[in-house]
Amino acid sequence: MAHNVSGSRRLFRRALGAAAALLVVTSLAQVAGAEPSTKEKLQAAKAEFEQLTVEIATQQRVLSRLLLEAAVIAERRELAYGRWQQITVELRDTRAQLGEAQDEYQRLQDVLEARAREAYIVGPGSGLEFLLGATSIADLSARVEYMNALTEEDLDLASEVQNLRNTLVAEKADQERLQAKAAKALRDVETEESALEGKLGEAEDVLGDLNAKKARAEELVKDLEKRYQRELAALYGVKAHDGVFRYCPVDEPRAVYDGFGAPRYGGGYHPHAGNDIIAPQGTPIRATFDGVAAISTNSLGGYAVYVYGELGYTYNAHLMQPGVTGYVLAGDIIGHVGTTGNASTPHNHFEWHPKVIPSDWPVSPYGY
């Protein structure tokens, strides 16, 4: 009987151990089931990547729309800026003419006052005495003619002073009118610049989110096959411009208007020799092709950088600080957008000087 009890206890312990082992195995299986497999991770990464590509494409369209709107505002700003410069020059010229007229008016008035004082001092009898002092008929005739000439000179002088006074009144009115026009033109420029700054700010926000999504997509494709890597590369595809430029000179966000040949008055009248690419202060400026970069400084362009390539050279002006020198590759940063030189808003004044100008070269809105 005791043997049977002992056996029963051993059997119970074995059963209990088996149950515990089964519980451990079951728990491990549940833990393993909670951890996604490599295949499941890849599938999740693919799904997230595909969702990101849709969002990136959508935001690219939004960014393109914002930059087109910025370009329209940039055109309005360009025209307003040209009007303001022209009116400013007219006002400067009018002020100079007014100053000259005032000086001449004062000179003639001084002469007229001197003649009046002389006539008062000599007195009315002096003319008669002068005539009676003639020694002959010929002498008398000459003296009468001289007296008439003096009278006519005084009359002409008085008339000239009066005409000049009328001119001064008219020129002062012109100056006031031009001052009002210049003030309005400047307000128009400031309004358009403010609108452009706001639009570029919107674009900058979209671009920041867009870059974050692209960075996440880059992280995902590290674990995915080459097909996804090619799709990501397509999102960063480099486009050629006119078969020469491999990069746009200025990073996004930016606003471009074809102002080549627009009238400019700073430093004397001249047609605008390039295109202004407006962008936030500090936006990178890139080499558009492989070449040799050289810095320059001048009163109109401020800090500038040239890039000399096989087909010609580019000129970038108004940089924040001097650029780089030496050999550069397309896409290398050669400077940053600023306002040095004759510039009121941050932009890159960009010029392209080809060695040979094609016969089908496009014409700007200003006929250049």
C-alpha cells in the first residue's frame, strides 16, 4: 500500500513538471508571435514607403504651385521696383533743375535790384542832363539810343525774372507731384516684397515637411530592394536646363521672373543684365555646371562669384559673403543669397554668358 502511495506521488510530480514545461513553451510561443518577422517588417516598410511617395508627390505639386504664385508676385515686384527707380531719378533731376533755376532767379533779382538802386541814386534828372550834354546831333542821337537800350534792358531783365519765377512755381509743383508718386511707388514695392516674403515662407514650410518625408523614405529604402531605391532616386531627379545647367542656381524656395533687359537706374540708366532669383536670406547658391569658381566684389553686385565652364560662364551677385574659389562640381554650394551691393531684398542676380549665343535664343519680355 505504501508502495502505491509513493508511486502516485512520483506520477503527480511528473505530471506537474510536464504542465510547467508546457506553460513555458506556450509563453515563449506567445512572445515569439508578438515580435514581427523580418518579412512583416519589410512589408510594413514597403507600405510606409509607398504612402510617403504619394505624400511627397502631393507636396511637390503644392510646392510647385506656391513657387509659381511667388513668380507672379516677383514679376509685380520687378515692375513696381522699376517704376520706383524711374520716378526717383526723375525726382532727382527735377530737384537739380529746381536748384539751378533758384540760383539763376536769385542772380537776376540781384541785378535788377542793383539797377533799381542805381536809378534811385542818380535820380530822374540825370537822363535829361545826359542828353543836354551832347556836343553834336550825332552825339545826341547816340545818347538817345543808349538811354533807350538801358530802358529796354531793364524791362527785359524784369520780364526774365518774372518768367523764371513762374518756372520755379511750376517746377516746385512737379517736385511735389513726383514726391507723392515716388512715395506710392515705394509702398507698392514694399507691399509686393511683403507678399513675396509670405509666399516664400509658405513654400519654406512645405519644403521642410517635404524634406523630412524624403529623409524618412531614405531611411526605409536601406532595408528594401533596389526597385524602391530607384523610386526614391526619381524623387530627387536632376533636371537639365537648356542642355547646359544641371542645377538651378538657387535652392527652393525661390521666385524667378525673366527681368533680363528691364530698365535700371542705379548707377545710371542701363538694361538689367541678368535675372533676379529671389529667395530667403542665406538660401544656398549652387554651381550650375562643373567649372572654376572665382570671387569678385563691386559696388552694384556686392560680393559675387563667377563660375567658368566649358561652354561659358555664370555670374552670381549680392551674396551674403565671399563665395568659394577653385574647381567646383555641378551642385556644389558656391555662396548664399544676400543683399550686398545695390540690393534691397535678398536675391541672387544671375547671369549666363555663353561662348556662342544660339540662333534660337529666347527673347525676354523686354525684347532682349
